[in-house]
Amino acid sequence: MNGRKPCETGVLAEDIDTANPSIMTSMETPISKRDDAPSAPGRGVLMLAVDGRQTMAGGIAENPETAAAMVRGWHEARRRDKRLFSVDTADGTPLVVVALAADGECALVAMQRDQRDPLFEFAASVDFAGDILAHFLTNPFEALSVVDRQGLVRYMSPVHERFFGLRAGGGVGQHVTEVIENSRLHHVVEAGKSEIGLLHEMRGITRVVMRHPIRNSRKETVGAIGQIMFKGPEQLQALSGELTKLKSEVAYYKRELSDLRNRSYGLDQMVGESLAMQRLKQQIIKVAPLDIPVLLTGESGTGKELAAHAIHKLSHRREATMVMVNAAALPSTLVESELFGYEAGSFTGAERKGRKGKIEQADRGSLFFDEVGDMPAEVQVKLLRVLQDGSYQRVGANEVKHSDFRLVSASNRNFEAMIAEGTFRLDLFYRIGAVTIRLPSLRERLDDIPALAELALNQFAERHGQRPKHLSEDAIAFLQAQRWPGNVRQLMHTVERSAIFSEGDVIGPADFGMLESGFAEFAELGGEPAFSSPAGAGAHSLEPDSTEPMRVSSAVEQVEEQLIRQAMARNHGNKKRVAAELGISRSYLYKRLAQMEPGAELTG
């Protein structure tokens, strides 16, 4: 041990043989080599005896000043337990020096810093550098095959040799095409370009491989290496599938976050503290925890969708999704594929991987059937079968699936009349209406108009980046005096329009008078307008001239029809603009157009 003291921080000669000329020369692959080649410039070695005496010097270490600087640096590095250190020569040239132990002596191997050899520094700095290199050469996913610039095999990792049934070193010296089936390593050497992620078939097995050209410090291509990236395209496909799944989940959570920000449903979103609204909220709180079907009834525009979301959010299924289906918009020819989904290739135009239906998507969540009263008879039969036990079959599949969902339905239709007329099945009504909740019309909750109007103004201001406007007391009284056949939807739309046309920050009754088209929509009916003029001129009754009584629902339908016809005329049949102007969904507009003039929903 005493004999090794001068270089006690170095590695043993058994680990790195200083007699090997590669220590004195660059570790890069040479292009040519002569026996009488001079020492590589910028490199040198200094041997020190046990007593610190210099016994041999070579290369740049032959310069006494350089040797003295190396010795001074070595003494400083030994105190800090370092093997790799830097020094400057007398002329200021920076050197990287490594101290190596050799039979009691110490070898100081130096290299100019501007000619750094990464492999030299790596081997000198890491005691277990050899173990790391062995790992890369034997690991199946990092093992490599090496060819020189002639395409001759110079090395094959043991794992590759076993795959090809070769003895150790059996492929060395042969052309790569004679050793590796369908190899392209020789082409990579010729082209000097990497090939990454290509399929390579060998002995009937397909691998995903990469090939890289290897260059020396003079940027000359001296060979190429080949490595396996994946054992087969199946692994790559599985990785792609996982990535697609993660992207899908990210997109889903982005949609959910957007929904929470923009459409946060719950009881707190049901604006109003009137007795009618308090009674409605109490009913929702009682029925929401019960896993039974709920039917929401009421006039159009009363907020049935909002109530459905509140029921879902207060139920034990709130962590799952609520899937929405507009029953009136379901085409009878595609109802099965929309509700139950379909298998791949089950019909022309089907998605290659098939698709989940609405019922399958709602598993462990809620299924909201809007406009259920307008559901075609053939759809009613198919839905009834699912509601009996939750079982269904995808189109084109033999397997019977089961979906556990809570059904919430909504409609503004008179079920008693429809059942009597035979347009709605009585057994289906019992299935969907275990509990029926009627939403009050705006006429029944006039006390809520101030809060609803304020909400409309705040939302309008937020959407358009404006300061919110306010209603005067006269304006509120004016709104509370109207009939509102369109209910909350109509009120919100009216208040927003008044915010557009009012000149000041406070909206008064006169600002509603600017909506001349709004007055005409109701005046043409020969009835009382929803928005009377401030002076009360032109006031009419909602009852028609005929002495025959008219139901409220019939009057509402007539009002809606007139509104839609005039909006269609103003917007030249552009249904998207009509729906936006009237504050209704396009699906509801299509349904009403179909009722008014069959086939009209397909035009424009």
C-alpha cells in the first residue's frame, strides 16, 4: 500500500493499462495508422516514482515547465481526493490531467483542453466506467452492432450474437449483409445519414431499429452502429395507443374544466327566491339522491335543462358524466346507432373502430332526454326495452351489454293529451315519470325578474367586455307587468337587446320601446304584446277574436311560430343566426320548423 501512496487517489493499472498507446493518442477511430507515426500533438504523459521523482516524460510533458505545472496540480488534486484536474502551462495553454496508479508509480496523462476527448475524461472520472460501458453493450435495448466504413462488422454485442446464433466474435470481419439479414448499416455509412424508427425483419421477426453514422473529430464518417428501439411494431403501436389515450383524457378534462368555468350547474345557478322557486328547489333536493327516473315538465324556456343538471350534481352519480340527448332531433334511421353505438364496419360510413352510443356513455352517470315528448313512436319502443333492465346491443354486435344510468327527461308537451291520442306510449310514460316535477312559468315567479334581469346584464357585459348596465325601478315594474309566453329565455333575450340599444348606463321602460320588431311579433297575433309600449298604446288581448277559448299552450305555439317566421325573414333563412337571435338551440328551431312546415328544417 505504501508503494502506491504518491497516486493513492488514482485507479489501478489493472483497470487502465498505461502501456496501451491509446492513452497517449486520441481515442477516436483513426483514418490511417503508420508504425512510425509521431506522438499526437497536445498530449503527454509524466511518470512519477514512489518518492515523487520523475522517471519518464513524453509528449508535451517533456517540457520541464509543463511537467512542473502537472506535478503542482497533482499535489493540489491529491489533497482534494481528485484524479482529474486542470492546469495551465507556462505559455497559458490549459491542460486536462488525469492521475493513474501503475505498480506503485503514478502516471500523469495530460491533454490540451481545446482537444478534449469525452471518452478520455469519462473513463478517467468514473471508477465504474467499464461497468457502464458493459451495460450499454449487453442491454437488449442499448446493445449495438458496429461496422466500419467498408461495411465490415467490427463488433456485435453478445445479445445480438445470440439472436443470430453466432459464436463470440463470429461475425467480425465479414460484410454486414452476410451477417445481418436485410441490414442497411452499409448504406448509412455511405449516405452519412441516420435512420430512426424503421422496421427491420430478421429471421422472420420484425424489430423497430435505428442506425447512426459515426464520425471522428474531423467530421469524417468512420463507421455506423445499429440498435433496437422496440422488439416489434406491436410495442410501438401500444405506445401510440397509450399516447392517444392520454391525449383523449387531456382533451376530456379540458372540456370538463371549460364546462365548469362556463356552465357551472347546480342549485346556486337556479336564480330566484320566489315561493315557486323555493318549492322547486326543495323538490329537487328531495328527489336528487334517489336513483329513480325524473320527468321535468313545464313551458318552453323555464329552465328544464338547468334543473336536470342540478339533479345530476346533487346525486351520487355526480362524479360521472351526464349525457344529453335531444329526442326530437334523433333521426329514426340512425336512432339505434346513436343510442346504442355500433361495431366497426357494421354499416357503410361507420367509424373504423366503432363508436359508443349515448346509453353506453352514460354508464354510471345520468342520461338526459330533452324534448322526450317529441320522440318518434319507433324510438319510444327501442328506449322502452332499455329502460326495463338496462340491457342493449350495439349495432352489428351479438354481445348484450348493460348500462347503469339514471334517466332524467324533459318536455313541454301535454302527456295526458298525447297518451289519449296514441302518440305517446303509456308504458313508457310510467317508466320515465316515476317522479314528475313541474317547472313554474315566469308568470308564476314575477318576483324573480329583477335577479334574472341583473344576471342577463352581467353575463352580457362579461361576454362583450363592457361595464354592466342596470334597470331602473320603472323598467323592472314594466317587465313584471308582461305575460312572458317565452318565459326566462325570452326575458333574458329581451334584457340583452335593451342593453344593446340603450344609450345610458340605466335602462328605462323607453329602452324596450326601441324593439319595434319585438312589439310587432306579438301585435300581429291580434293579442296583447309581451312588451307593451311605455304609453300603453296598441295594447291587445292574447285571446283571439273568436269566441272559442284558447289554451295557453296553443297561444305560446302561435307566438313562437310568428317569432320564428319573422326572424327567418330578417336573416334570410340563416338558421344559425335565427337561433342566436331568438335565444333558442338550433335543434329546437329545427323541431319547430318541422312542425310548422314539414321539410322546412332541411332547407336553407
